[in-house]
Amino acid sequence: MEVVNVEEPICAVRISQYPDDKKNEFLILGRSNVGKSSFINTLVNRKNFARTSSIPGKTQTLNFYLINNCFYLVDAPGYGYAKVNKQLKNKFGLIMEDYLEGRDNLKMVFLLVDFRHKPTDDDVMMYNYLKSYSDDIERYSIDECFIEISGFRDPVKLAYTIKEDIKKKFGFTVNVGVGNNKLLAKMASDFEKPDKVHTLFYDEIEKKMWPLDIENLFMIGKSYSKKLRNLNINTIYDLAHSDENMLKIYFKSMGIKMFEYANGIDNSKVESDYGLPKSISTSEVLPYDYGDKEKIYKVIKDLSMQTGKKLREKNMYASLVHIGIKYNDFSKVSKQVSLNNYISSDIDIYNYAVTLFDKLWVDEDKKVRGLAVGVANLSETYIEQLDLFNVNNNKKNNVKVQKTIDEIRKKYGDNSIIYADDIKN
């Protein structure tokens, strides 16, 4: 779409100040200083249209930008900025709660995240808060996680407690889904929003889940839903009562998974991490489902560099490389390779990790939601198995080059030396 006309924003702090022309609105959320205003400037191709600032917390109103006289982009106050006083934080919270809960024109929310950086103190605080209820917490996405609460007498009451505590402690609302397994809990959390608790137990599937259009079933995207509708499978009920063998013929192993999900079957467990005993690893939950191999390789490279840095900070070497993949259907796979020599350089870890990934990711219809790269069989001594038929000592040279790179980065910053293909990208 070509942006022809963008009007100066309507700034609002209460409902009476919102635009009243019934045009669709698209809200842009994100932490303070994540770049919401710059994002709007890029979208509308205007260099300094939305006001940007190097000072976090500068946006203090809802700013409605009218695009082509058709719809509004809405820039919201950033959250998570510690220097904003408590009174102002509460004000922001009320503005957002009023807007999210009462605005019929709101059609979609975009959450901007900078996943180059580690979780903020707010993220850690939220995670630690949830850990007070259970040690079994699995992070599913940037803003979603699963909590194992089987031992609680009244899980629904607990869900309401968590929802209200989060609103009170952190100033924003969440939806909480409660179910017999991760699938049903996820489906429940996507019911009516915001600030709700929903249940989806086995005895509620027929009433709450089966009547929904097929697109509403977890993991059924546009491609699958189109193929299913061509088979006259239009609702989750239709899928649940389809012939399982027929689904397998059309969709292979994915057909079995679809059938199970439509019937509320999910045997995956809540897993806190990928973990390797006596190992060093780095993992990342991706901001959305990845299906582009080049993008996945970039994440693997970043994880390999972080793992390599941790390894060298401990002055250790590794003779095993491990990679873990979490798919968007909750399933996890992993693979590892034992090496004849010990390694510690980023490039060595990356090369082995990519090779392992290529062997694991055989079904490219399955999207990747999380990745982990790790090393194990650690040693404080560099050990090399001699090869009489290979006089080149690349592994040892890589260790020497990496130490030099680390020294330069330590003195001049992590970006003082970067890979050539990162410049190209």
C-alpha cells in the first residue's frame, strides 16, 4: 500500500478524546525506547513524522495517526521504563486498560520487541513471580508461558489470583487459560480478550472448541486451513470426526497431529529448559514462527557466539555440540555430535550446530518457535587427536584466532569485529 496522506496525530488520554469517525485502528505496543515512533515513520515513509526521542518514556498519550483517510495507527506509551514515577505508570495503565477493553474500532495489536537483547528486569521479575507458584515453567513465546499447576486444589481460583496479581504488580493485563494439557490451556487463553480467565477441560471441548472455525485450532495456519476447507472440513468438529487415515494420506504425520489436537489430545509435558548435564548452552524463544532457513541460521549463529563466549569465559573447551529445536506445536527434538577434538571458537560451534539442524529439520512445513545451542564434555585443557593424514591444524588455529577476536572485542566492544555476512545482511 502506498501512503499518500498522513495527518497530524490526535493525542488522547481519555475516551472522550478518541477519534469518533469509526475508522479501524491498529495499536503499536512495546517497551520504552524500543522504537515504536521510528517504526511508524518507516511505515508511512516520513522521516520525522512521529516524534522520536532518545529519552525513554517520552510518549505519554495515545497518538492516533490517520493514514490515507482510511485507518489509524495508534502509538501507545511505552512500558517498563523504571524512571517514570509510580503515579504516571498508574496513569498509563488506566489509559491502556480503558482503550483495550472498551475500543470497538481496535482491530489488531502489534507488539514490538528487540530480541537482540536479553530479557529486561521486568521480564525477569515476571518470570520470578510465576516461579513462586511452580518450578515447572516453560516459556512458549515472548509473552506466553506454560505453568504446571497439577498439585493445586483449585486451578481456576489460582488463575484469577495470577491475573489480578500481574495487573496490580506490573500494570498490564493478561489472559489466563486453564486446561488439562498445554494445548487446551493455549486454546483457552486465546478466547475472548483482554483480562480474562477461560477454562477448556475435556468435558468442555464439545461446547467450547468444536463449534469454532477450523482456523481457530492451534497450529492450523492459512495454508492448512485452505486445504482442509477444500476437503469440506470447516470446523474443529469436522476435523475431530474426520477419517484419521484420510488425514494421514493428505498431510502425513501432521494429519495425525491435527486429528489429535481437534480431539483435545496433547501429551507434551511442561519443560523448563532444554538442559544438558555439565554443559553450557544458550536458548532463545523466537518472536514468531520461523520457516525461513536463512533467518534460522542467523539465530543459530547468534546462539553459537553466545555459547562460545560463555565457554571461553570459563577457559574451557568442549568435545560435544548439541542443538535443540522447539516447534510451534509444542514438540521438541534435539541432536548432538561427539567430536574427536576439543573446540571453543564461535565458528566451530556454529558449523556443527548448523549441520545438526539440517539433519533435524526434515519437515519444513513445521515452523520453528525456539532454538538452543549447547556444548558439553567440557575440559579445561585443549586436547587434540592427531590425524596423520591431515597436516592442517584448522581447529587449533580457530582457537588462536578466536582468542585474538575476544581480546579486541573486550577492548573495543562486541561490534568492533563482526562477520562479513552480517555486514551484507
